[in-house]
Amino acid sequence: DVDWAYFLVPSDDDPDHFLLAAQYGWWGRHAKQDQRVQRRERIDVNDFSLLQHAATRRRQVFANQPEDYHQFERLHGRLTRPQRGPTLVQPIHQQARFLGLMLLGLSGSEREFDQYDGRLCKAIVAPVANAIDNARLYQDVDAQAKHLARVLRAREKEATQRQATLDSIPDGVVVADQNGEITLANEAALHILDLTRKQLMDHSIRQLYTRLLKSAAQQEGKPATFQWGEKAIMGSLAPVELPDGPLIGSVAVFRDVTQEQQAEKDKSEYIAAVSRELRTPVYSMLGSAELLSTGAVGLVSPKQRHFLDIVLSNSEQVNRLVNNLIVVSEIEDGILEFTARPVDMRQVINEAVEGIRHQVDDAQLDLSV
């Protein structure tokens, strides 16, 4: 049947300062009940000797004498409005943990607090302590949950940014952990391999790693290339290691080179076809020039013979270029065979010089070997 009550709990940052956690009272002429805390007022316990005594000694304090009222009047002035009357201060603790103070008071009453009131307060302080402890436990759990939620959001944001970065790469990227389980893949990888993300995480992706490793072993020093369905895939496989050395996974980077290989094949076939088509007119030019040079179709003057020799030399050079183009095609097809023999470099150089002799003479220059 008290007229008012305060519940004060220690501040987290300073145990000498208390916060008004809850209040109860009948104020005003119409006895309106006020149970809401209007403001988070900080109370320095050192300014109130009876509060300090109850908090440090963990003992009840009965303030039934008028000379004790003045400090509680100051407390009322801080928290609600001036009051005057007996006050009972009950420490709230659970085992060895101090949780706060419960203040009960009477206003304008002839009655004082007695030992019966004290025993009653001690009886009800246990559930009060449990309530405070549960509230703090809830707050701790809530704070931890919010912290975990922030961490989760940060990780999701980081993962989203990482995925966005990977998706912006035109080459396919697949990341696996040390057990070979796929942990990350970009959209280009799904498109190149013609797989859904679920299929990519399945065992079929191990075929990619197997083919990469096999191709890399067979084509040492060259980019690994292998067939994936109807596609030609070029890629590389690299380990992912921490700075101190432990292997934490692997990353495969690859791209579709089907069109590039087809274009290269078309180019080689075109060069081979053009080279073979050029052989016939080049042979015809060489044959005609040789006939003219031998005089089989008429006498040839020294000056005509000089120009015929140039035509023969250049025709032979064109013939060599055509043969070189054919050789390039054979190299790419893997069917070229080499036969080594000595070459007279003086003859090669002289033929090259004679091929441009008329240009040198026209420019009135001297060229010697």
C-alpha cells in the first residue's frame, strides 16, 4: 500500500551512477497513476548517503525520521515532484551480484515502515531480481542477435559485391574449397559450360578440373584446351593458398574459344588453298622466263637477258613464298617434315640483292655485298 516506488539500476559505464528504470506513484488531486518513466535521469549515488549505504552494504535502510527526508525530497525533485514521508530502501541482488535499488515511500501518512514491511520487501525482491536478470539476459541476447545480424548483413553485402565483381568478368571463374566443393561461380561460367548453378555444384564440374589438369599435362607451357560438348574451352587451374602456406582451395578460369579455333582453322584452310592456287601461275611464269632466257623462242640481247634474270629471280622468290605458306599450313596441321641440308648463304644474299638492283640503280645508289 505504498504511495510511490522507484527502481534504480547501475549504469553500465559507471557503477556509481544509477538510472531510473521504473517508477510507480499516485500523483495529483485525482490520484492518477503514473507508471511510465518520463526521462532517463542519471543519479549519482554518492550524493545520497542512505542510497550509498544500502548499495555498498547490501542492507535495508529505514528512513522514518523527518531529518532523513530531505535527501529523498531532492531525489523526488530530480525524478518526479517533491514528496515527503518515510522511505524504505531495499537492495536488489541475486546471490553475489548487485542489480539495483528498490525505493518505497509513503506520502502524508502517519504510518512508518516496520520490520514486517522489511520482511515483505525481502520476500518480493527475489522475483524482482529475477525479472531484472531476465531483462538483462534478454537485452544481451538481443544485442548479440543484432550484432550477428549486422555481421550477417556485412557478409551478405561482401558476398554480393564479390559475386557482382565475378559476374562482371567475361571469362568463366569457378572457385572450389580444399575438398573440391564448388563455393563460387560467376554467370560467365554457367553460360560457357551450359549448366545451371545447381548442376555446376554437382559432380559434373569435376570433369572440368580433370580435363584441365590432363590438358595442362599434355600441353606443358601452353594454355590448356579441351572439348566440352561441342565447345572448345581454354582455361587454367591455380591453387589458392594463404600467406603462411596452407592450401585452402583452387580457382579455375576459362573461356570459350570455339569461334576463335574455327576462325583459325578457316584461315589456315584459306591460306593453304590460295597457296596451292598460286603455284600454277608461278610455275608458268618461271617456265616462260626460263624459255626466254635460253633463247628457245628467239635471240635475247644482253640487256634483255639481264631483265629476264631479274624476272626469274623474283619468280623463284614468289615460288618460295608460296611454298612457305604451304609449309605454314602443314605446320598447323602437324604434318610438316624437315630435311636439313647445307645452304650457300652467299647465293641467297646475292639473289636478294639482285632482286632490288634496278631500284638501287634508279635511285643512283651504290649497293655492295
